[in-house]
Amino acid sequence: MQNHGRSWASLLVLSISALIPLKAALSGSDNLQQAPMTLADYRRPAAAPVPASNPMTAEKIALGQMLFFDPRLSGSGAISCATCHNPGLAWGDALPKGIGHMGSTLRRRTPTILNVAYGEPLFWDGRAGTLEEQAKGPMQSAAEMKMPPTAVERLAAIPGYSSAFARAFPSQPVTVDTIAAAIATYERTVVSGTASFDRWVTGDEHAVSDAAKRGFALFNGKANCAVCHMGWRMTDDGFHDIGLLDATDRGRAEVAPGIEQLEHAFKTPTLRNVNQRAPYMHDGSVATLAAVIDHYDAGFVRRPSLDAEMRPLGLTATEKTDLLAFLDALTSADAPVVVPTLPQ
């Protein structure tokens, strides 16, 4: 597709350092009606943020990886972080609702931890301010892992773990805090790789299809997606009521009561590798990405807390197909994750 004699890719890489708005760069597209993003906003950052209070080291990453895959942190001895955040399932579990202690069904879908280092606050309702705090949540929850009081003591008594903690946290005891800090450090390494969309943005004209290019214009324009799904991860990390049918879960309002707009509001998920993460929404109520687009097009429930950006879009069948092509272009082919040998 051409625009005033220039290719899509050349338009996207023009004057990135000057932050040319997408609306100007794609001004020839009939689909683009508004452009909240700039070209630079879609570029991948060089590295994930790391808090000064928990610096990243190779020893801490290695320890965190072992802990992430170790079911001995749970009361049943059968659930690890990886049980719900399975790397083979885009760091989720592919279930409508998560599974907790002794096979109980949780009330929300398991969110991916892909690119979670960039996305504080955490959980669907934002109740954890840091990744370290988030790591403690499922372990200590009676409904999820139900970590027993003796787990820390048992872990410290395992020679392989004792030496691993000594390397990762010199002169510090094994505690819930150091366990959480190690897991959070490992989770900060869970970052999606380069997708065809990234190659296109940085100048590879043939990296994505023409349908995906049209879908990108729709994403930033008529379909109104980028108003919430912004930046390289395609999320504003905010909380929105998008009009899902089930109104029993108050979402963010449970954490920050008294604000009407936060009733039934849930965190905007990343769209990276989204075609690998069905079903969708916080409650797993939408089976396919095509159905997600239909929901935003006109299938939402109208109520006082509904986000102001939710409105009928009038998308055609072809436009919906183009949006799906764009979403497919956000998926990276990442290296297989190696499950570590656990200390005995």
C-alpha cells in the first residue's frame, strides 16, 4: 500500500527522533481518524526497568527461575508459579478461570506475565504496587498456592537452595521477601521477542502483510484501540470498564472504592503474543480474538461506569479481518524456556 508515493515502512521510519505523530505519517489513510501515539512510542525499549531496591544479578535470576517452577512452595506440593503461568501457553494457562489450591476454581482468568516488568501496578485490579509484592500474592493466598508457614524453613534446609540463596542474597536469611525478590527478578526476564511488527516499524517493508498494515491504521483510528492499547506493549496499564456482561466483579473498585469509573474496571492487558492467549478478558468470557473485536464493535453493556471511549465502531467484515492480521503481527517466535533442575 502506498501513500503519496511513499511506502508504509518508509512513512513509519521517517523522523522517528523528532516524534512525528502517526496521524501525520499516515495522513493518506481513510481509516485513521485520530492518532494518540507517535512513531517512537511503538519502538521497543532497550531493557526492562529494574528497581534499585532489587538489583538484577545472574545468581538471583537463576534462583528465581528454580523457585518459579518449584511446587514445594505450595501447600499441596502440586502448584508452582509455572502451573498457572506456563511458558508453553504464552505464560498463562489457557483456561477461562485460574485453578487454585486443591483444584478450586478462581474467580478471574490468569493474566500473562509476559513483559510484566514494565506494567506496574499488577493483577487485574492493580492491588500490587510492585512485582515483588505481586510475587507474594499467589504464594500466600489461601485460594491459590496456600504456602504453608513451614515452607521457608523447609526450603532453607535444602543444600542446593541454601547455597543458591547465599549467592543471590549474601548475608541475608531465606525469607518470604527474598523468595519474592528472586521470583520477581526472574519474571523481569520474561520479555517477548521481536515480532514482525517490530521489524516493520524499524524499516522492513516486507515484514507484515498489507492487511496487517491496514489493520494498524484501523487500530490507531476508526477502531479506537490505541486509546488504551498504546506503546510497544500495547497497553496503558490503566483500568477500564469495557462493558462485559458479568457485573458481579467490581474490579479496581474493590481496591479504590468510591469512584464510579472504577466499578467493573480491569487492567488493560498487553497485546503482545495475544493470539496465543485465548480465552480473553479478566473472566475468560470471550473465546476468540474475532469475538473480542465484535465486543468492542457493538457488543458491550452500557452502564454509568462504562469507559467513555466505548462506543459503536461500525467496523466492516474486511476491517475486522485486517485488525486480526495486525494482531497476528504482534506475536514473536521466542526461544523455548528450559525448565531448571530443582535442588533436592
